[in-house]
Amino acid sequence: MLVHGEIWTIKELFVTPNEYIYWSLQIVMYPFMTGLVAGAFVLSSLYHVFGIKQLKEIARFSLVFSFALLFVAPMPLLLHLQQPQRNILVLMTPHFTSAIAAFGIVFMTYAAIVASELWFVYRKYFVETVALLRGKPEKTFAERIRYRIFSALTLGAYDVSHEALQKDEKAVKGLATLGIPVACFLHGYAGFIFGSVKANALWMTPLMPVIFIMSAVVSGVALCMLTYIVVMEIRKIHASSVVGRYVETRDQIKGAELNEIRMTSKYLLFFLIFAISLELLDLIFRGYTALKNWDILRSVIYGRDFVNIFILQYGLGNLVPFILLVLPRLTIRRAVVCLVLILFGVFMMRWNVVIGGQAFSLTFAGYMDYRMPIIPHDFETFKEGLFGALLVALTPFFLFWILDKIFPVFAVKKSD
Amino acid sequence: MITRRNFLKRAIKGVAGLSLPIAAIGILSPKRLLGAGSDKLGVRWVFLVNTYKCVGCGLCVKACKTENEIPYDANVTRTWVERYVITKDGKRWADTPKGARDGFTTSKIDLGLGHFKEIKADDIEKAFFVPKLCNQCDNPPCVQVCPVGATYQTKSGVVLIDRKWCIGCGYCVMGCPYGVRFFHPIYHVADKCNFCYHRISKGLKTACVEACPFGARQIGNLRDPNDPVTKIIMTERVSVLKPEYGTNPQVYYLGMDEFII
């Protein structure tokens, strides 16, 4: 009879009997997803709060994407829980000394803020769509559904006068301002979950929440930039093949895209530097103070996990993108390479924290190796294996496609 | 003749008036007061392990698995015994094959992955066995981190788990510095040693204390100054595991060594 965690844990030397890698791939995915949520929201707020006009296009995009990611955020948790049907207990009867109990409050607050902000941003569009559809005497089935949905979404607020829209903008600014600390909290508490576990020598540091927030912003901005580029490329292909159907020409799209990407990459660089500095600080500090756990930690960081940490995360995930971003005249192609590497680097950071923290035993005299389940042969190896992670990673794009039908992200098609 | 209205008024006053003392009998039920059992303020369970007496037979592990229905062939256990061998060159070798469920059947140290370390008797400086179990800490980190409050501490000090409330997140398992918690392979919720709570609250001893033929394990009441375990803790040189974590463990050890983790 195998116990939970036994199938993907290989123990070496002196490990106590109950130790296994209990927090595996889905617990790596969860901070990765919430990090993307926080980062996408912060990017959107750079326009709404700080008024950086050049980021207007990507701001709208990242707000909707943040909402799509939000619904995916609880997925890794539900896949990880041994009793997922009891998940509601965390929301209904939270035990407030636990950092995980904060999930309920923070998640609900953040969802409310993003939903409200989306409503204020798109209210004018809802009203205009309803007016357009109302004018049509013969509606198709799809149009009737659309009419119903959009009428409901207006919540009865049909006033689109200048004053009303000004109020909308004020509300958006207020919500975006309020949302930044909440988004940071959404991911910061995940860092606190790890940083406050005194039993784990690698996780225990007050820097953990800050490291998580910084790398969250990096990953969120990078993902939004990447998806934005992909969508823009698709639109360019459409613009050149079906002339006249879209409002912009291929060159217009290309110009706007390059401008947005160059602007956003400056912010990306700033957060990237901040994130890597904190991680290096933590590492240097541990080596300098050399506590009792330093021997085993050193053997994990500089020995067993050297490639994962220094080559993959720091090298490919931080140093290479840093160099590529700093070089002048950033092209879209170079940006895409950078962004993919950055996202990979942030994922490796989550991996190195979660899996790396369980790579050594509580005895400080033994190791545990993680063998990620690839081909699932039962429900557990699916949930906590490669395909479970892929399911979580791909769902936001599917949700984004659905949400784009209600909250269109780009200039509306010319009517036929 | 009393009117209907007055009758009703008096009846209501009478019922309301009577319900207070009747309810009080419920609140201060003598049966419930007597039935408080070992949770009365007066018991704080404490455990004493004498590593000088432990020979690593593993009968305690077998007894625990049987008594608490932890599947015999599952590689988890509520209690286990570790073997330490310190060689003359200052190296420490330690293992715990299947938690010492079957004892230590070979003098070779199990290094995992099929490797074994053979140590010549002449090279051994000292060697001993260390039984371990849940410390029922006074400041339990597992209770602190449970997101739903499924694990909690009784007034008598034992930390329990509500199997019907645990969501199986594993935070308590990660939060325990001693590695005593695990996921039950059948119930799929967190599990750990609970000092055989179903036995001690009836005046019996824990399964492991009963099973140990050498008296290496003892359980007592820290609040009773005449308890033999309490007397040893108060007068002898005792130690606890990992005091630096601030958990205030309530399992005391005689014969602690610097090499014991």
C-alpha cells in the first residue's frame, strides 16, 4: 500500500519514516498562477493609476487576463487537496492563525475589485452594444442571447453622459489604486505561507513574501506582454489577408505593438533586478551566518540543485533576459525570447523553493529526490503530475477567449 | 372566575419563570461535570523516553500500528525508533528501517537506495536507540497552521485531529519540525500519534508504553507531583528534541546526545 507522496519520492541516507514530498507540482503551480494574477493587475494599474498613456492598450488586455487567471488560481489547490470537497471550510470556518486562512478573504476581495473595475471600464461598451442591438428589429438567436447578457451586465446604469463617464474613470482609478496592495497581498500571503514555516530550513526567512511578490510582478508582466504579442501577431495576419475587415492596417498594429512592448520592458527590467537582488541577498545571508542547517542547505543549493538554481533559474531565467533587454533597439523577436525565458525562470523559482525545500530531510542528514509523474496511471499521478500542471497552465487562455467575447480587448470589428 | 386573557398571561409568566431554573439544571448538569474525565484541569499528559533502556526491538511500533489501525505494510507510522552509531572518527551513522517496525535485523546501516554501511565493532565509539513520537507540544506549530482548525489541543495537552474536518492540505505535516505527521493511507486526512487518547482517558496506558518490555517509554501527568514520571522530570537531567523551535515539546528524554537530531 503506497502512501501519498511515496510514488514520487526517493529517499536517501537518514530520512524519518513519515517524510515524503507532500507539496509537489500543484503547490509549485499555485504561487505561479497567483503571481501571474498579481503581476497582470499591477501592469494594468500602471496605466489606470499612474496614467502612463503609452500602456493603455496593454492595460485593458492585462486587466481582462488577470480576471481569467483569477478563476484558474484555485485549481491547483483543489487538485492538491486530499479532501477537495471540504474546500469550502477554508472560506466558511477559517482558522485565523493560519496563513492559508487568509486565502478566502484575500481572494474574494481581489475578485470583487477586479470584477468591479472591469465593469466600470466596460460599462460604456455594454450600453452601446445594448443600444445597437435594441435598434435591430430582427435578432438572430445569438444576438438575442447577447442582448440579454449585455442588458444584465449594464446593471441598469445607462447614463453615458460625459459626467457619468468621468465618474466611471474616477471609480476605475480608485479601484486600481486599492487593487495594487490587494494583488500584492494575494501573492504576498503565499510567500508568507512558506516563509513562516520554521520547520523548513530553506523556507524560513522574512524575505520570502517580498521575493514572491517581486517575482510575481515579473511573471505577470511577462505573460501579459507575451500574450499581447501573440494576439497582435494574429491580428496582423488577419489584417494583411482580409483587407478592410479590421479597423487598423498591418503597419498600424506593428507600430503600436513595438511601442507598447518597449515601454513595458523597462518596467519588467526594474522588477527583474529587484527580484534577483532579494534572492541573492537571502542566499548570501544564509552562507554568511552559517546556521546549523547551512551544511545540508549548501549541499542542496550548490550540489544537488546547482543546475536547477544557477543554470536554469538564475542563468537562463534572469541573466540572459537581463542582457537581452538591456541591449538597445529591442525587437519583437528578441522580446519574445526574453519573455519565454523569464516565465521559465519564475516557474523554476517556484520549483526550487517548493521542491528544493523538501529535497532534504528534517534530520539534516538525508535527502529526498522528486520524480515528477509524467504518464499518469491513476488519478493521483494525473493530478500531481505533468498533465495536471498543463491543465492548470492552459485553462487561463481558454477562459480569456471566453471573456474576450464579453470584455473585448481590442478595437471592435467594423460592423458588416 | 379567571378570564381567558388573564389565564394566558399567568401561564406565559409561569412557563418563562420555570424555564430559567430548568435550563440551569441543563447547563450545570452534574453528569456532564463528572464526565469531563481527563480533560479536567488537573491532567497534563507528559511522556518520558529513557534511551539508556531502549534496545531497538520495535515492539512499540508494532503495538502502535495494531492499536491505532495504521496499515502494517504502509510506510508511515505514529511512532518509530532511530538507531545511531557514532564511529571513532567522529562520524554519525543513523537509520530507521520501516521505522523499526520489525526491529533492527542487521548491524549494517541502511543508507537508502539499496546501499548499506558495514561498521566494524572496533570502530564504534557509542551506539544507542532513540524512540520518537508526537511531542504534544505546548506551543504546537501544527495547530497554528491548520487553515480550518481540524487539529486542536485539548486541555490535557494532547493534540488531536478531527478526521471529518481535515481538508488534507498538508500544511500541518510541513509545519511539524519533528516529522511526526503524515497522511493516513485509508482516510486521506492528516494523522499522528495522539498518546492513544482513547486509552489514557480511560485510565489505561498508551499501547507503546504497555508494549515496551524494558520500560523505556513512560507516560505521566505533569500536574501530579507524586507521578513517577513527573518526579524524574523534576529531579533528573532530562532534555527535549529541538528546543530551538520554541514548540515546548512535552516528551522528555533521558540520555540525550549531541548527535541526536
